[in-house]
Amino acid sequence: MVSRFLARGATSLSRQSMLSKRTMATVQSSIGDKKVEMSNLEKGKYINYQRIENNLQVVRSRLNRPLTLAEKIVYGHLDNPHEQEIERGVSYLKLRPDRVACQDATAQMAILQFMSAGLPQTAVPTSVHCDHLIQAQIGGVPDLKRAIDINKEVYDFLATACAKYGIGFWKPGSGIIHQIILENYAVPGLMMIGTDSHTPNAGGLGMVACGVGGADAVDVMADIPWELKAPKVIGVYLDGKMNGWTTPKDVILKVAGILTVKGGTGAIIEYHGPGVESLSATGMATICNMGAEIGATTSLFPYNFRMASYLKATNRGAIAQYAEEFNHNLQPDEGCEYDQLIHINLDELEPHINGPFTPDLATPISKFAAEVKKHSWPQELKVGLIGSCTNSSYEDMSRSAAIAKEAADHGLTAKSKFTITPGSEQVRATIARDGFVDTFENIGGVVLANACGPCIGQWDRKDVKKGEVNSIISSYNRNFTGRNDANPATHAFVASPDLVTAMVFAGDLTFNPLTDSLKGADGKEFKFSDPSGHELPAKGYDPGENTFQAPPADGTTVSVAVSPSSDRLQLLKPFKAWDGKDIIEAPVLIKAKGKCTTDHISAGGPWLKYRGHLENISQNCLIGAINADSGEANSVINQETGEFGPVPTVGAYYRDKNIPWVVVGDENYGEGSSREHAALEPRFLGGRAVICRSFARIHETNLKKQGMLPLWFKNPADYEKISGTDKISILDLQNFKPGQDITCEITHKDGSKEKFLTTTSINEGQWGWFKAGSALNMMAAAAKARGA
């Protein structure tokens, strides 16, 4: 259902300039006359607002209706606005993003694929960020040193490949990719794709930033349009004003509770309304970042004075000025239509805590203690963790430091273990200069390296044994089973840094800092004051150590070596093309039950070191998925031998016998990370199709890119007909046309057969990927044809 909404509440840059009427704006042909660089780090690469103006002139004449902000930016990046079909939720758009960003764990495979394309340099500005391979053990300095030693081979590969192909390289210790992007590369109105699901963080500066798999990134790096189903647009109207203990994190925790982990799938979340004015740019980034947890394509905010302040504070005043001149296209049109509209009054919004085990189980703080007792969640709080790409800004750290100082003034130290992860070297250096690091360490906190750390499972946790039931609370974004510490018994909760910091002094999940008191060292009770902090540092940012490696002007002589004996890196071999035949009686490798995220399909943590070696990383394929037949993980029947074995072992057995196999999945299969390894691994092990009740967007695309068939049960109840001892045939593929249903046939263990229908979102171009064996095969063939 589409709701018509008058965009009366879009935020303001200044009370005059940004409250100007946003009707169906006319083209300002002069906007392109001005040359403003996209980044201080990339000379001669300019913001192309003129292209957006020109495209929107065409799109407006065709659609003849007001546009949402999301539509303006997305359609402003169309490859061919004259001929592109445009229908939200239906059309596949061909887009031209302005830049690509990769983190080190996914960059390895993306660059290996780019190398296979045989191109001399990336077509758009690209950056690689070393943040995923640093394990939290002792503290920032020793952990970083250890990571550099252990991962030297990978870092050297990335550094030399970046130099060769014209890519900016951020060394280990630089910080988390999304904070670096916000500080250096995010530009209002532009579009980027990144090989990490939390790329939407840049929406805090009004950028359409989408998480993708590495194959999508390679397309854009190779000057091929990026394909995206035209997103629907969900509007979130913010009224009132942020106050007290309520933070921007609570907005997205509330939205996650409303939309659930799949409610944003195929949609852009567009925030607007007068309440936006009470959010900082980094606060908006927090909200956009965690939009990944509801499956959203991306999230964004209209340009306003808060964004301008942040741009100026990060030495990008020229961009702020240019964006103000382009402001008519950085706001939604009046009367634009949303596919769904959510209203949140910030005056009434309570702080929330989400979890455990899923980021959409949202509970307001006033009811949380009762929920802890009702469900018998472990009440003792073992660890509190703040930081990560979601909440590691200067503002977040300053508010948490104020809470910690108030506790210290009453003679308290943290009862729970307490870790702090700065988002970037710039944030770390600035909070060290301003005394926040000392404040945290004085109350028992441990400041970790500028990296992802425990948020992605890079945590050498020692305080509990695996299998021991316990509770932790973090300001991170995800809390799937075992994600942070590989312990499936850990109850992980997500909240704002404010709540996390306050709760570590109580050591108790039922503590509510809004209403409850603590006893100081003098025996007197006190209540925490409402948190306060600084949106931006009064003395400006301290850049800290320079950790950026710019590419040389000419990288053609740079050698990128990959040792044949390496267990960390492996050159890719093309997957086999489709043989043109139906897939007949492919055994079900596993019927996965319930939540099956990319963490379940391709685990992180210690496996991250193999992200550049497909054969080795494939040994974790689906080891976390729960077998619907037995309720166990990583134990499936080999239908050829009758014996049970680990999922990767059985899959490889079938592959080596030239037996194709399929996976059967439940709802929202593949939610979570953008890691394409969750598609590459099943393909490498011989899988040909995944049949599910529903897919998460990025994972479905990744499967298509690798030449696998992602099929949806037309009748979701047909999932129940299938067992892990069945075989499935996928029929009449020779005559398939996009938009048609695909018939499948189950062969049960007793020999009986029954058919069911599946649907697929595969379009004509994507069908070409399947026939070629992968999108990369198709790209390589096209390049060879051009050179012939």
C-alpha cells in the first residue's frame, strides 16, 4: 500500500535556505560549472551533480510526479534514463555508482576477481580498508602488532594490488571502513557500493550507500553498470526532539522492532521530518548503519545543517557549500509517495534494548527488567562493549566518558568487563587528547584497536567457557547466536553506548539508569545524570597517525604476487558453465531450519583469515546451519554412502562424483553480512540451487552472480514436504524465460515423487550468468570478444 505524504517535515540547513519549497524543481544547468573534488585524498575526481540534474530532468518528464529523496539519488545515477523502465519493486535498474569501498576480508576475493577481468585500473574511485582481521585480545597496541604479523601476507597482497590498480589503501589501525568513509569519502547526493552490509552508514551524510557482494563491486570497478531492483521507499517521519537518555540508536532499535529483520527488504528507508534536526550527522549514520539489520537496501537522511557542520569539521567545507547549492535535489519533493510510512515521536521514544539472538526483538528500557526475569535470561552482565562501526563517533565516546566520569566521581569502577572500540585513528587520537581514554581506563575499561573486533567475532574471549550461559550487552549492530564470541550460549543484547556504559557499573541486566540508583564508595546512593556530550570536538579533530597509502600515478610496474603454496590466498579458477540440461535428482545437502544467516553459512571469527582462499574457507560452508531433520549443526547424511558427515565434507564428496546438490532454506535465508563467500562456497563445493521460503536481498544477488539458482517456494508450505534424505529435480530449464515459474520434483527416499512450483527473480541478464557459470565468466568472455 502506498501512502501519499506531504514532505512538510524535511530538515533544514538554515531556517531560510532549507525551508524553501521543494516542488518539482527545474534544472540548474550551471551546477556542473563548479568543480569540487569528491575527496581531499583523490585529486581530479569531481562530484558530478550535473549528471544527477540531467538524469532527473528526463525522469521527471517521464514519471510526472513528485520524487522521494531516495528516488532522486537513485534515478539520478541511471545509466540510461531515457530508456530505463522505472517501477518501484519491479524494474531492474542499471546504475552508475560514484565509488566503491571494500573491507579487507571481502576485498581479497573482490580483487582476485578484478584481476581475472584483466583491466589495468578501476573505473571509479575505490578504497580498501584493513579492519576485519584484527583480533581483540589484550588491548589496542599489542593486538594491532600481532595482527600485522599474522596477516602480513594478506596485507602485502592488498597493498600491492591497490597500488597496481589505482586503489586507495587504508592500513591496519586506520579504523573501521564505515567511519573512514564518513570522515573522508561520503558526499550528499552521491552513490557508492561497498562490500560490507553496513555500507549504508554513509546515509548519515545523505549518500545512497549500499552493501553488495564482491562480484557487484567488480562490475562497477570494471565500468559495468550496477544492477539493482528499483527499491521501494519506506518513509520514517520523525517528530519531536531527542532528549535525556534517548539516542539515535534507539530510533533504529525501535524501527527494527516494527519492521523486523526482513521488513526492509527491497526498500530504502528514508527518514524525514522536524525531528531530524535534533540528530547529529554521526547519529544519523548510526541509524542508517543498522538499517542493514532490517534488510533495507540502504537508509538515508535529507541534507541539513548538521551534515554541513560535520563536513566542515572534517575539512570538507567546499563539499558542504556545493551540497547547499544542490539542496533542491537533496530533499524529498512535497507530496512524494512512500510505500509505507512510520511515525516516531522522539519526545516519547524510550531507550531500547534489543535481543537476545536477533536484532529485532525490541524492548523499551522500562519493560526490560521484567522481560529478563520472565524469560530467565542471565541477569548478571558479564561484559559491556561500546564502539564498532555503528556507535564509535566522537559524540558517542564523549557521552559514554561523561557517564564513566560520573561513576568514577562516586568512587566506582566497572563491575562488568568493559571494552571500548574507537571507530577510526582520528577518533582514537582525538578522544585520547581530550582525556576520554584516561577516563575509560581509570574505571577498568580496555581500549581496543581501531577495528571491528568483537562485533564480527574477532574476540579471543577468556572470561567464560564455550557453552557457558551468560549475558553481554553492546552498542554493536548484530547479535546473532555466537556472532561475537562463538559461544552459542551467550545472550547478546544491543543498546546505545549510554545504556551499555551505565549498566557495566551495575553489572546487572535489570538495572535501569533512568530510574535506579547505585551506591557510591562512600555508601551513599546516587542516580546518573542525563548523559551529555559533544557533537564535534571543540578543538577540532586530531588526525593521529597517517595510515593512508595513496596509489602511485602509474602502477603498471607493480607486481602482485600470490604464492601457489599459500594457505591464505588462492587465485580463482572459473566455475563450469551450465551444460544446458535439467538438474536431475540432486540430493538435498541440508534442509536448514529457522534463522540461517550468512554467519551460519560462512562463519566469521577465526575463519576470516581464509577469506582470500576459496578452497580453505569452503571448509566452513553451512557448518552453523541447523539440520531440520535432526536439530543438529554440521551433520548431514551422505545419500550415496548412508553415512553422516560434516556439511562441507559431504558437499565435496558429491562434487567430486559430479553429483549436483541443492540446499533447502527457511525464511529470509542469508540475512546479515554481505559476504559473497556464503555464495562462493556452496558453488565451489558443487551446489547448483538454493530453494527457500524467502531470501535476503544481498545474498540472493550473490548466489546469482556465482551461477547458482535462488528459487522461492511459490507455496511456502511446500518447504514442509522436503527432507534431507530427498533428491530434487529442477525441470524444463532449457525453456525457461524470466518471469516464469520453475517446476521442481521431489524424489523421496521410498521412490515416490511429487512436484512443486518455485518462483525466481532472475532476469534476462542474470540468466546469462547462470548459463555462463558465473557473472565473472560472462564478463571475461565479453572482454575476450572485445579484444578479438
